[in-house]
Amino acid sequence: TFYSITGMVQNYETISTTVLAADQPYRRLPQIHIDAISPGSLYDTRLGFTGEYNNFNRPGSVDGQRLDLQPYLRYARDDINWFSTSQLDFRYTGYQLSNTTPGLASRPSRALPEFSASGGLRFDRLTDGGSLQTLEPQVGYLYVPYRDQDALPVFDSGEADFDSTQLFSRNRFYGGDRIADANQAIFDLTSRLMNPSTGIVWLSGSIGEIYRFSAPRVTLPGEPVPNGGTTD
């Protein structure tokens, strides 16, 4: 098995003296992250695992430990003119909290499956000027069932800006405290202009959007929920 283990201790010092203690970032004391995947594949399928332990600390706030476990089964096939990939996960996240509001659980948890699939084609031609131009259509699908996550704290999560890199992201949130529910199709078209000898890309452009079959329900406190249908 190929694997990596990384550890980190992280603290912050805010420049502004007007930032309240409750608004400062959490310290990680520590964070331990594990990635592992089987070295060989069976019919282009590999078994993998991602896990992370964090101990979050911020004076005067809810703090505690978070364990995030994600075993997965991944299929990936990449040929010259086409590619296809899919992944099935089971995601478990458990907390052990302190300084919680009376009446709220000190050991909340979340468990859910995730499934994604995508595939695309690669077309290319030589231009009159001798450059190589590609045309790369890609489609995908993502399904994540809804789980009520309002009882979970927000230690390191936020909503990423929507751009081309977010099209095929499996979660519209970063961090581990929120997993967005999803039932959506993704469409993308990319074209590149490059030097055929060196592979240096001179120009690249993409256009794409997500079509949500149902509106997501998971959100962060005080943040709006996206609509169903097409995105920008």
C-alpha cells in the first residue's frame, strides 16, 4: 500500500487588535492526516483511505477533537483520446467537544455515502500556424444524500468561491465540518492552444456549469442555500 502521514501544529496571530477572541481562527494542536491507496488495480479499480484527526482550540469558544474517516473505491481509466473515473466513498466524522452550550450534544457525528463519476473526450488538430489545438468536452455526475448537520460545529469550514475549478469538486465547502448534499450533473468544455514540440500551453479557455436536479439543503450558519437548476 502506498501511504503518507503528515502532521501539523498551527497557531495564528491576528494583526488587528479589534478582532474578538471568538472571531479568531482555531488553533490545531495538532493535526494528523493519512492518505493510503492500494499499489495495484483490479480492472482499473483501487481501494483507498483518507483519514484526519484534529484537535481544535480557541479560548472562550466551543472546541474539541474531530476524527474524519473516508474509505473509498476508485475507478480510473485514462487513454489517449478519452478518460473515465468514478469513486464511491463512505464518510464518517465524529466529534468530542467541550465548552458546548447546555443541552447540545458533546459527541455529535455524521455518516454518509458519496458517489461521483466523470468522463471526457480529447480532440486535437494542427492549426495553420503549426500550433496544436485541443477540444476537450467533459461531463460528470455527483450524488451525496442529505444529512442534517446543524448540530456540528464550524471549526475550519467555509464555502469556496464558484469558479471553473469548483465544477467537478465533490463538496462545495472546504474543511471537514460540512458536506454538501448534491444531486447534480456537470458539463464542461475546454480548449487549449499549445506548442506540439514542448507541450507549453499558450492559451487555455473553459466554459461549464452545474445543473442541480434538486436544491441543496446543507449550509453554514447565516449563509444562503443555492437554488436548484443551472448555475452561472
